[in-house]
Amino acid sequence: MGCFRRCLCCSCTLLLLFLLTAVASFLYLFLVINPVMPTYKVESFGVTALDINPKDGSVAAELAVTVRAENPSKKVGVRYKEGGWATVAYHGMGLCSGPLPAFYQEAQSVAVMSVSLKGREKLEAGMAAALQRDQNKGSVPLDVMVRAPVGLRVGEMDLREVVVKAVWDLEVGGLSPGKNASIKVEDYKVSLDL
């Protein structure tokens, strides 16, 4: 019976030490390192080419979107990895998409990334005509959806990879080829997949 008690006592002590280490690590991470989510803003929305055919519902688009990423964390850098993508949609229907650049963003820094998006899509009945009407009115509602695998880095230590998902609800002032569209309204939401 004494051997069982010693074994149980050792197991409880090890479990307590593990829990204390986990709590200390958690407190260190959030009190000392103090990670803060980067903020993002669409700085420019350029239209390289746009061809809307209301008769057959086809849309061919080439866009250049510039996004400003501000990392306010004092000790956490962000590594944007290969495999990220962005899509521009009109009322939930994709118009064009393209890959995100891979780069490392230092702590307390600002990075500007340019994303080229291309696509040729056939929209549902009437949607190409609605896009053409909004274009003519000078007020086009668009969604920019981004999915980016990122790695976090504290000092020289790489932490696990997470996936950042961001959705911007934009209202742009027309989509004239060869020009930057004015951004009238911008609202975005960011979520993490751990």
C-alpha cells in the first residue's frame, strides 16, 4: 500500500508541476510578450482591365489591390507564408483572385503588399447587368476575401502556424480600367484558425 501512495503522490506532484509550468508559460506569453493582432487597410484598389458582358453574364477582371499591414506587437514578428490567396467578389460571386506575396514582417513595423488578381467568370443571370449598373452609378459593393497562412516569431523562436482569414466589405467609386477606384466605405473582419 505504501508503494501505491508514493506513486500516486509522485503522479500528483508531476501533474501539479506541469500545470504550474503551463500557467507560467501562458502568463509570460500574454503579460510579457503581449501579442497584438496586426491591423489591415486597403490602401488602393487599381483596375487594370475590366470587361463586363451583360448579355452572356461574363466578366473578365484584372485588379491590383494594395494592402497596408501594421504590426503593433513589440516582440512578435509575422511571417506570411506561401499559399495565401485573395479573391474579389461581387454579391458573393468571385470576379478574380490571386496569390499573396510571402514575406516577413518585423515587430512594430508597417508593410505594404501588392496583390495582382485576375479572373474570367460567368455570373448568375442578371448579375453582370447589375454590376454594369453599379459601375455606371459609380458605387460598386465588393468583398475582398483573404486567406493567409502565417507563422509567428518571438525573438528567434518560431511559434506554430495559424491561418488568418480577413474579409473586407468595400464600396468603391466605379471600376474604370487604368485608374484607381476610390474607396468610399471600408469595413473588415479578421479571424484566426488555430
